[in-house]
Amino acid sequence: MKFTVQSADLEAILSSACAVSKSPDPIQIIAERFGEPLSEVGPDTEERPAEAGQVRIIAFNENVVSEWRRPAEIRMAGSVAIVPGGLDRLVKASKNSDASFSFETIDTDNETSLRLSTARSAHEFPSVSEAIFDRIVPGHTEGNRADLSTLARAIDIGRVAAAHRGDAAGAKIALTGVHIQRREGLVDVVATDGKRLALTALQEDILGAVNLGENAGGITIPGEALNLLTSMMATGPAHLEVIGNNLILEGADGSVSIRLIDAPYPDYGILLGLTTQNRITLPKAMLDVALQRSSVSLAKDKRTVAVKMSRGDDGIFITSSVAGQSSSECVSEEPGEEVAIGFDASYMMAALSVFPKSDINIDFTDLSSPILVTSNSLPEVTMLVMPCKFN
């Protein structure tokens, strides 16, 4: 194998591969000419004049198989597998000083190594067995690609309410992911950790490059794959398809195949029919500042600050109390019917974070009912925060 690749291209695909590969899992580097896939013609035995081709890097972990592609000048088609850590660090350190990198495999002491050369230096990396890659086959789809940034944004919103992996286990493992499901001409992108919920209802017709298959109960994407998925959607047009229990995303520069969570998702539809009796509307910036002051000044190292929001003849107040310290702040002097709710300050701040700077609607019925957070500026998004007791 022998090829030359531009520094920016190499750094991009190596960074993507290393984001998937978990040490000591190897990555496979493949160099092939356009129109001559290595799997069909096999590796070259002699060097040839440089021809246009591509370098592919395949990486995997327990839930994801990825393949990343960039253009390269190929002199000898071939492949090699290595543990990527040192190579990735070297490329990042050299990216501002070397315009391109040359790769070749060399035999030393009955072993094959990968040599990386620049204009001023050469570095060698020992190879490992490629046998595992006979079983690691990246998924591909043939559908039309389109802009999936709207879906990526909805998934990012969902991540706000998804449980961390350490907070949900066994039957609750689905709570660590983001769920996508069709509903009455819409596509719901939803996440919940049992204490809060994030829902974005997208029009189904804007997702022309998405094929969810025949999964009547929807699909649940594992939390550890969400960043990879949304970052790939943001790089350009892509096509998403569910095949069996795998989600495959195909873009111009690569593809990822993600094993979906095989567990039932909570029936969040019950909450969609929730009726409320009271509404408080406040500017987001004002509410943000009041909540930050209450949590920062009182919580210190504590994880939870219970906040009371009350409305009466004197206006709307944010009140909190922790470990003998108390805080009260007027956020609006507009009087209204006397009502009060309690919630976790951090959960409410996370819910507010998904909305642009505009008015926030807080809808509720009583102290024991869920709190809905919406904004007219982003009508497709509903955030839900469960109530909590306050002192």
C-alpha cells in the first residue's frame, strides 16, 4: 500500500474514526483507485504511477461501525490495520506545518508496519491483524440525500432530557437514548429520563431522506451515538435508513451503522393530551438570570435546588431555600391569580436552553402536575418538567 493524502483530509477522517474506535480496537486503512474497489481487485504487488483514488478508514465499537472516505493519490492499492492513538496525535500535531502525508506499508523482521512520511520526518506504526475486519462490514444505503439539519437539531434538543448511561440500567436502558416515532402525520423526536421530557414534532414531509422502516413502535438511538450522528448530519446532505435493528446514515464523506436500543420506550403519548389550567409567560432572559442566581448562590456543590414560582397581587416571584439560605426575586410586577408551582432549577434551566431568546410559556395545573414549557418562537418543541416539593 502506498498513497498520498492532504493533511486536512487525513485529520478529518482520523478524528472521526478515533471518535468511534475504543482503545484497543484497531482501525483499518484502505487505499483504492476510483472504479477499482480493493475488495474486487485485491492489493497491488508493484508500484504504479499515481492515480486518483480514495483512502477509507473503517472503525468500530460495540454499537457503531463507521467508514470515512477522502480523496488520495494512489500508487499501490492495499490495506493495513493499526491501533490509531499515536497516529491520530501525530497528525493533529503536524496539521499546520505539513500540507500532505505519504503512507506506505513496509516489511521489517517478518512484520508489516505503516510508515507515515512528511517533507521533514518519517514515523512508523506497527500493524495488527486485519482478520476482525472480515466480520466488520459498514452499512450503506442507496437513497437520495437531503439536508437533515432539522432532524439533527431535534435530536440535540432531545439529548437535554435523556438519561445518562449510569442513571438508567436494565429495563430502563431506553431512557438513555433519543426516540423517533411517527404519529398522525408527524415525526416525534422525544427523550425522557423519567423526570423531564423533550419533544420536537416534525412534519413528516420534510424528512424525505429518512426511512424509518416498518417500526410501528419507533426506534431508539443510543445516547453514546448521538453526537456522532448529529455531527455527520451537519456536514452535508445525507440519507438515513433503518434496516433491521440498525440505523444507517450515509453521507458524501462516509457512513455509520448504529445498533438501536432493543427495549420498549415509555408511552409518552399520555403526556401529549395533558390539559393545564394556568399559564405564566415571562421573557427567557429574565427567567434565566433569576434561576441562575438562585442555583449558583444557594446550591454550591448540591445537585438540586428546589425553586418555587409564585404569582399573586404583587407579581411573579422566584423563591428558593437550601441549607438555611434563602433567595427571593421578583421577575415580573404584573399581578394575577394566586398560583404556585415547584421545580428543580437545573431541569428548568436545561428546558429553557433549547429555546431562542423570546417569551417562555409555563403551563401547569397544580403543585403535583407536570409543567409544560413552550415558546411561540419554536412551536414544534415542547419541554416537560416534573414538579418537586419546595420548602
